[in-house]
Amino acid sequence: MCSTCSRAFGGWLAGCGAATAVISAVGQTILMMTSHGDVARLLYGIVVMLLPSAAIFVITCLLLTAIPTAIVVWFTEEFQIRAAGFFACAGAAIGALCISVLLRSPAVWTSGLVCLFVVAGFVAGLTYWFVVCELATGEDSM
């Protein structure tokens, strides 16, 4: 596997993990607010949230972002784009695309759910950029 491909794959997995963390963090925050100080209920909710978090990661990686991310990675490699802002905006666009594909309803755009996925995509794009830059720097120093 070429070094560019392995960097891109590592960055993509890290970006999917970051998007999952953002979405799960919002779920955990809602859980904390609704537990009203009941520690047992909070702990139960945290354990119960592990399975949906894993499902979000798998769905995000395998079903939703693979093809759009591959297109963005190809585009950025072809035109030598290395700007963090580009990757953040591309991630945000992929996030909006993902929720639009998942829930095909106009109500998604007015519910605020799109904002969550746009922020998750934004963070994923920045994570991708950071990981790819760090891996490239590590390879250059060897």
C-alpha cells in the first residue's frame, strides 16, 4: 500500500472516530441533563450508549463517508491542496450530505440535526488534516 494511501486511510479512520465522538458527546450531554443527579441512571445510560456509539462509527465509516471522502482525497492529492480550512469545509459538507441521506425529510434541515452533523464533519475534516499532516511529517523525518 502506498504511503499516501495509508496516510489517507489513517486520517479517514481518525476523522470517523472524531465525528463519532462529537455525536456521542451530544448524546452523553443530553443524558447527563436528563439524569437529574441520579448517578445510577447516568452510569446505566453511559453503558447503554456504547452500542449506539459503535454503530455510529461503523455506519459513518462504511456506509456514508467512504465514497465522498475518497473523492475529496483524490481531489486534494490531484491539486496538492493542503489547507486545513478546505478539509474542515469538505468534512462539514460530507456531514450535511450524510444526515440528508440517512433521514430523507425536509424537517431534518429545520430540526438542528444537520448542525450536529455539520459540526461533526467539520471536526472530522480537521482531524483528517491533522493526522495526514502528522503522518507525512513523520515520514519526512525518517
